[in-house]
Amino acid sequence: MRHQPSAWEVVGRCRTGPQGPRVLEVNARLASGLIGYLVHLATGINLGTVAADIACGRVPLLESSNRGTAASRMFRPATSGILAERRLLPDSPRPWLRRLLWLRDAGDPVAANRLLTTQRSGAVGFAVVTAPTSAEARGHLDGLERNVIIAARSARSRT
């Protein structure tokens, strides 16, 4: 069984026997992926430190030092195939761009399916931005996406 609040993940194990299901264990842990990084950028709170404090019996410091928004977006090609090109067009300075990471190189298979969210889904890269509001963060991501060039050729093509 699994329940995922925004920054923490609760995982449990059950076993079914003659008397029905039985809970064996329930554990809380930090959520995976970029969630801890996004929380840190938006609030200044380090979830790893919070978890360590709790594990050591200390009261964690949960006072936010930032007041803002952090957001991320995966970049995919318009069509599935073999990645031919991926790059970011030059633009004015982007102090709000905290991370741009390419996950695929030319020659790698890529998928246009936006419903897939894992790294293995064929996403070409992702960006992380910060802004005072979520609307501004979405605007940064939209503008950035307009400047990301991703081209894929058919997997059957030889050129």
C-alpha cells in the first residue's frame, strides 16, 4: 500500500493469511525525484535534515527562509523516434533557471508520450525554475520550453 503526500512517502507491507490481511510494517520516508530539491528551493527547508532530526529525536527546524515557488518540467519531442538534436537557444540571462539537465543524447530513443513521467519514458531533459508565484514559474517554464529545440527522426530512418 502506498500514499504520497507532497514531500513525504508512506510505504507499508501487508500479508494476507487465513485470518485476512495483516499489516507488517509502515514506514515514512522522503519522497523521491526532485521533490526535496523543489521544497528546498521554494521554502529553504532541507527535508533530509528534517528527517535526520526526527530520526535522532530532535525537533526539526521548519521555519521557512524562502517565500516563493519552485517548479519543474520534462521536455519531450513532438514525435517519438531517435533523438537527432537537443539544445537550448541563447536568450537573455535566466537567473530563475536553477537546473537544466539533458537525459538523452543524439541517437537515443525518445518518446512523445507526455503521460509517462519516468526517466526511462524517453524524456529528453528537464528544467527547474524558481519565481515569487506559481504563475510566474509557469511563465518561465513556458518561455524556456519555447527556446528548447528537440528533434527526433523516425526509428526506421537510416539518416
